[in-house]
Amino acid sequence: MLTLTNISIHFAGRYLFDNVSIAVGENDRIGLIGRNGTGKSTMLKLIYGLETPESGKISMPNGYKLGYLPQEIKTDSTKPIFEEAESALDDIKQLEEDINRYTKELEERTDYDSDEYMKIIERLSEASEIYHHLGGQSVEADIEKVLIGLGFDRSDFTRGMNEFSGGWQMRVHLAKILLRQNDCILLDEPTNHLDIESIRWLEVFLKTYKGAIMVVSHDKRFLDNITNRTIEFSLGKIYDMPYPYSKFITERSVQKELQLAAYNNQQKQIAQQERFIERFKAKASFASRTQSKVKQLEKMDIIEVEEEDLSKMRFSFSEPPRSSRLIFETKHLNKFYDEKQVLFDVNFALERGEKVCFVGKNGEGKSTLSKILAGLESYDGVMEIGTNINLGYFAQHQTELLDNNDTVFQTIDKVATGDMRKQIRNMLGAFLFSGSSVDKKVGVLSGGEKSRLSICRMLFQPINVLILDEPTNHFDMVSKDVLKNALIDFKGSMIIVSHDRDFLQGLTSKTFEFKKGKIREYLGDINEFLDQQQIDSLDLLEASRK
């Protein structure tokens, strides 16, 4: 068992944790939740040994194996991705070499009755037993299953790591962790770089994983599907319950209500006692009763109400200027990058007030079509654009467009004009930038802070069409809920690219699936699309059986 005892650590003049203890059982699936900056990622780094607590102890059995997936990785590997994934199984490869060496040695020896010959047989037997226990006989099949499950094609297996983007390299790193059969795996936002199909595959894989799992995630549905325990981080404390996310939130809400009711009742009792003491303390005939009340107060265990971090983004989009009925329409649109064609004969239309989402595997053209519609990419074919279109575009890497040398205030000040300049500080406050934080350099902001700042920057213009490409990456759950509610109330047209199923639920009226460069339209939101996709898969399976 992995145990953390009385862990404390300071950061920026405050406690991230103060005397926190956690025990991780063999089959625990633990979701770590809480606002950005409450210490969830730090906790994983402490367990993995990348950081050291100021006090407390982390202990685990000898030979206990940990796997760790950070939010970002840097690699200079040029190996083919299959070989890179295979490198996670060096212990199995070593066993295979040992077995071959012992077997060859036995074939060459003739001293069948000697002690040395028997020792080699024992070593061979032991190595073979461990090899089969670790699944050595199915290594290549296991690697192929995991890589394909995470979205790779077989044709990718021989391509070098350096040919893939950071997001795809993260998938290879995740594959290595899943293959290694660790006693406990620590996953920090594992769904950030995955599409919906890969997330669903990962959920199935983790449900049967033989080992403990600790995962930091802001994906509610992912947490509900894989966890059996939730730990919330808030203001230096943790709240630990044996429930998946949604049940945890319900139980915590009940717990807080009961705690508040008990606190209020106790405060009434204290007030009554103090009034009695104050009224009769000077009267000798009541001296013994007054003293008794004083002692009762001194012995009372005072109920404390937990502090809560109630800060959250609050904003709404202004009334959009009226656009033409047609926003975009493409006819027989194609897109090439050099000789590679990523979009084939795409026919797509968006009308005023429509809200649609783009889904599909990474690399299938969702972001590419978004950029084409935003006027940032060239194309072949026909595209009609309506009139009076005021476009707001949030790119998957929009934060990279911010100037790291600017302060938060300067970032907004550069785009604000007219009367909007008077609203800068109020709007920044709505996005949780207040006081001295508006003077922070962009370069020192976290990923979530940069995303909030990018969306805030976008709002300083009258928008009637929104194109949002993965806007919720690095957002905590409260901020995602606020953004979702604002987008539901937005009166303009919207295209959103996202893999967050809970965020998309109820947000759009059409879903466009991107597959092999083509698009297919489904009426309804993400749940109706997933239901239909499951029906299509069952129909295809039944047809193949026949």
C-alpha cells in the first residue's frame, strides 16, 4: 500500500497542503479534483518523487512500481513509435534474452547430472515463470492494441517520434505507462490530448487495470466512468469519500448542509449561554450556575464551518449584431498540406443562431476546417461567407499568440477601444484577475490562466460568430460550467471543437463527425451522436457476422 502521512508543503506564502494523509489501496481508482492551483498536480509530483514535502512521510513497499503522466512532456527521441512503446518493457526483453541464453547453454552442456546444470535449469524455470506472468508471450500484440486504442494507425508504427506533434508524443508516453504494469499510475489530465474515441477506449482499459490509479481530471464523465473514490483539494485541506465524482459532489453538498445546520445550532446555544452569564455573573445567588455555564462553554467542542473557494468566472456575451441568415457555406472544399489531402469534398453550412460541434479523431481535419472558416488557411473549392460577420476565434494554441512580456492588463489594453477601455479591470475581475494579478507577466501564468485571458481578450469586440477550438483545456470544473452557461445564452452562431462530452452535452443542436477527411452530419447534441455511433457499430458488427 502507498501511504502519505501528515504531508505539508508551502507555495507562494501559503499552504498547498497542511498535514494531509492519504492511503492508496491496491485497486483504488482515485479522482483528484479541485480548483486550479489547489495542489493536485503537486501531489502527483510528490508521490513520484519529483518534489519533496516540507514535512510528513511518503512510504511504499519495496519494488513498488509507479507510472507518471505529466501534463506536458519534452522528448528528443527519434525512435519509431512502436520501438519507443516497446522500450517500456525492457524488463521483459531482458528476461527473453536470459531465457535464450540459458536455453542455449543447456543445449551445449553435457554434464546433465552436475549441480551447475541443475542451477541453470532452475534459473531458466524461474525466468520463464516471470516472463509468462508479465505477459511476455503477447508483448507485440499488447503494444499494438494499446497504440491503436490511443488513436494510432498501423502505418504510424514505423514513423519516428520526431514526426509527431507534442500531443501525439504524449499518447506514446501514456501507452508506455499502460504497458508497464505498474502498481500505481499517476495521470495528470490524461484526456487533454485525446479525442472522444480514444477517451472511451482508455476508460474501458482502466476499468480492468490491475493496479491503483490516481488521476487529475476536469472531465466529469471520465471521472464518473473510471473512479470509485474522490479526493477534493481545497484551501490546504482534502475531503476524501469512496464515491465517483457526481456522487461525491452530492454527498459533499449534504455534508456541508448538515455541518452548517450543526454550526448554527451550536452558535445559538453559545449565544444563550453567554447571555445568561452576562446577565447573572454579578449576582451571588447565581454564582454557581454562572460558573457552571462558563465551564460548559470551555469544554464545548466548537464546530467549524469549512472555508470555501467561491471565486469563479462570471461573464456573459453582449447582444450580438445581426448577421445575414447564411454564415458559412462550403461546396466541394478540399485541403492539401503539400501532397497530403486532409479534407475531401467537404460540403458544410452554418446559419444564423446555429450551434454545432466538430468531433472525431485528432488529425482528421476539425481544426483545419475551423481555421479555413476563420480565414486563416487556404483551400480549394468554394466557400461563401455571409454579411455583417463579426468573428471571434479561439484556437487550440491561442495562448501561444499572447505576448509573454506583456502584463495581464496590457494584453487587454492593447485590444480595448472606446468606452470598453473603462471596463478592462471589471472584465479582468470576472476572469479572476484582480489586484496585483493584473500586473503579472503573461509568461508566468498557468495554462488555465492563459486560456481565461485569451477568452477575455476575445470579448472586447462585438461578436456574432464564435469558433472555439478546445477552449476548456486547463479549465477547472467551475470555470467550465460558467463558460458553458455563457455559451448556452450566447445569441450568435457557434462552432465548437471539443472532446469533453459533459461540456458538449446540451450545448449544440448538430454534431459533425470528421472521419478520413470527410464529414457526416448528425442532428442532436453529443449524447445523441454517441448513441447513434453505438447503433452504427452494432449494425456493422452484425453485418460482418452474417
